[in-house]
Amino acid sequence: MKTIILIGLLAIPFASLLAQDQVNKSPLTVSGYAEVYYQYDFNNPAGNTRPSFVYSFNRNNEVSLNLGFVKAAYSKENVRANVALAAGSYMNANYAAEGGVLKNIYEANIGVKLSRKANLWLDAGVFPSHIGFESAIGKDCWNVTRSMLADNSPYFETGVKLSYTSKNEHWFLSALILNGWQRIERVYGNTTPAFGSQVTYKPNGSITLNASSFIGSDKPDSVRQVRYFHNFYGIFQLSKSWAATIGFDMGAEQKAKGSSATNTWYSPVLIVKYAAGSRSTLAARAEYYQDKNGVIIASGTPNGFQTWGFSANFDYAVAENATWRIEARTLHSKDQIFEKRNNGLTAGNASLTTTLAISF
């Protein structure tokens, strides 16, 4: 109820400023996004919740809101700011560790330009993550559901970011000081910052290459285990109709405080997209995630988490700002890790998901 009231109070001045924008060409813009889905997990788990490592579209056999937000963006030549308040099952799953109204902050940041000649910015606040090619916004992703790689690395982060874009826009560089691994508030008992970096190279309109990193601890100082993580991806427009994305995540974390030994995990993914027409798109994904020691995904099984995934989806643009999508997805683990109603655990999982998204 408090969140609804807060959004309502913010919407009044936003609406007024938006009306003025049409007359005065204000630097303030207001936008929104909503994505509703229905998903059926053929294992039909008792709690109607998808496996614990799924953080987007994680409700089963019910109509649900994955993500809905209202955003205000302010942009001038030397200052910028973004505020977005959100709700949905994505927010419930990914912001579970945050308290109070922080659970509903999708984005809140301000930035200042540091140079008159160079595109050099300093931003601070809550941002979308600098890691990965998938985001929480479904319309910006090739597949309906997020990959295991995306669901188990940060979607958002909080801190300070220094970024630079070259004049020809071929290069983007950033360095970050962060509160932790997908955190707004730092973990209780943790006094050390985390650090991140990003390098993106776009030699032309058909190729994007990106390397992002993270180093830091997401545990209290008393048991501090430093985490090292690297994400690489390439996006390739192969022709007018065909495109492909290749991604690879790899991480390592100390086995104990001060130890030189580490537990490692990794995840490759390949996505191919085909534009069947002006309104229709097809996409297929193959992925694998290995985390034998349970650093990110703790299965509690003899072989740890070792899971393959395959999915295929069809998208149709109902209108310029509205898209209907449907996806079939299968997951298969080396161990029996998936709950099956009335039948204990099984190594396989299959699901069917359909969504309707609108942006304004």
C-alpha cells in the first residue's frame, strides 16, 4: 500500500511536467513498461514457484506480472538522472534481500559530465548491471525467459560509475565502485567495497564485443571470501534476417577467508535469432551452467549444479509498442534437482511461457 501511494504521489508532478514537455520541450521524459505472463511448468511444483535459480518469470500456473515500472528520465548536456519504481515477480525475487521501499527501486541515479570536450561521465546510485547482454526488460531480450547465465549474475547494482564513450562511439569504457553483488544495501558486517569494469567495442553496426568484470566479497568481513567474475559476449548481425549472440561467464571465489584455493563456476550460451517478417521473430537458445561447489547455485547434490538448457520462442508485434511472445524451454541436470509434484525429484524440467508486453 505504501508503494502504491508513493507511486501515485510521484505520478502527479511527473504527469504535470510531461504535459509541459510538449510545450516547453523539457529535458524530462516519463515512460513505462509492463509485462504480464502465464507459465506452465510440466513438473507442476507444489509451491507454484519455478526452480530456485530462476529469478525472472518464476511463478507457475498463474497469470502474473513479471515487471511493471514507471520511469522519469532527466537529461541535459552536462547532467542526467533516472528514477524508476517497479513491481512484479521479478522484483520480489531479485530484491528479496532489500528492505522497505528499496524493494521497489528499479533504477535511481544521477550523473554529471566531467568534460566539455570528451564524453566522460560520473554517475552514482542504482543502475542496471554492467554485466551481461540480457536485462529485466523482456522486449529488449531475444528470448522470452532469461538464461541461467543472466538469472545468476547481477541484474542491478549500486555505487559510483566513471564512464567514457569515444567520439566515434566505437568504444565504451567504465570503472565502478559497488556496494556488492546485486545489492542496494551492503551485506550486514561487510565494510569493503566491490569493484567492476566494462569494455565494449563496436567496430561497426553489425558487431558488438563486450568484456565485464567484478571483484569483491558478498559476505561479512568475519568470513570474507573474495569473488572474481568475468563476463564476455559478442553480438553479431549476420545478415538482414539472421543474428547471433555468444556469451560466456566464469567466476571463482575463495574457499575460505585468506585461502589461495578457489571454487569455480562457468556458463556458456548461444542464441540465434531470425526475423521472419516485419512483425515476426524466431529465436533459439542453447546453454549450460556448471557450479559443482554451489557458489552461486547450491543444489546440495553429489555432482553439484550441472545443467543444460534449450529453448525456442516466437514473437509477434501486435502493435508498435506491444509484443506477444511464446516460448518452450527444457532443462536437464546431471542430478535430480527439480521438484515434481507428488513424485519427489527429477533430473528434467520442461515449461511453456507466454507473455504480453507493452511500453509507453
